[in-house]
Amino acid sequence: MIETYAAPGHLARAAAEATAGALAAAISERGRASLVGTGGRSPAPVYDLLAANDVLAWDKVAVTLSDDRFVPPDSPDSNERLVRERLLVGAAARAAFIPISVPAASVEAAAEAVEVGVRALAPYDVMLLGMGDDGHVASLIPGSPVLDQGMDPAGTRFCLGIPAGVGSPPLARVTMTMPALLQARLILVLIAGEVKKHVVEGRSGLPVHALLDQARAPVRILWTP
């Protein structure tokens, strides 16, 4: 199940090729495509490669995020900032961007404000996800007071506010729920290091295992030492 790549650059190229291929196929079949990005170190080089792809019809692509911190978009902690600086440049600057976190009176209000826009992009043609050492995906973080709501397979919400106090850094966040993540036609989970490989292989009921143990959305795990 785990695809092994000898170096981070090899993983980035494989992820970028899979992403571009899925987006191009969607545009060919349906005239438009949607990409769900993620934060962290692993996707940044993937974004660089995608941004240099001047063959893809980026004006037909909409981009959102699986989660983001409840911070201003120019904050160093913002996933939106990462996407704008590393993906939505060059050829890819023509893509539309739909935020998953916006200024609001509370993180719960922010989640409600973005719900319609994020939901409208589904089903998502390709989704990039990272994973924490604690087995979290998006911001479905073990120990969160709303984790059960976010993981509920019968839940109807696509976006959920996560109060501050969990995660690293322990900032408030807006995240896609598990039912929303499973709206993807292809999920690429990008991980590095032995610790994360062991977490994936542990199958101990963490959020990442719920993602892997379902049959609705195809999942590929790309790993590099």
C-alpha cells in the first residue's frame, strides 16, 4: 500500500505528475477541475512543480485547502499563504482559489462562512494530504473536542471549526470533515520518515486509518525516508 521513493524530490515529482494528470483528465471529461491542497513541508516542492506546468489549463482549475489555521492569510502559520506563494504563481496563477478559513468573529463562524464554497467544488478531482506523527489528517486531530463530529461518517458538514489548544502550533483551525475528504476522486497522502511510516502501518484507529480503511475514495500513500 505504501509507495516508496528514494528521495523527497522523487516523491514530489510523482505527486505532481499524478496531480496534473488527474486535473487534466477532469478538464477533458468535464471542462473543469478541483484541487484540494494542504500545508506542511511535503507539498511545497509539489506546488513548485505544478506551478511550472504551463500545459495544464489552469484557468479551469479551482483550488481549496483541506484545512487551515484561523489566522490572517499573510501569517507564517497560514496554509493559504503557502499555496499562494508556492502554487498560485507562474502558469498556475490563473487558477481560482477558494479559502477554507476567512476572518470571522469565531472559528465556528469562519467554518460556516466557507461551507458553501468548499462544498460546491465537490467531488474533488485530486486531494493532497499530509499526516502528523499523531496520525491526524487535515485538522482531524486526536484529542480535539470536536473530533467525533469531524469523523462522523453520517455527518453532513463539510467544514468544521476546531478550537485552539490542539495541534502544533495549537491554533484554532478550520478543517474539512472526514465525509468531505471522502468526496475526492483521488487522495495522495505525502509522508516522510520512519515514524510516520510506522503510524500508517500501525492501524490503531487514528484518523489516518479511517481514511485508509474506507472504500469510497482511492488513496495512495507516497513515502520517502
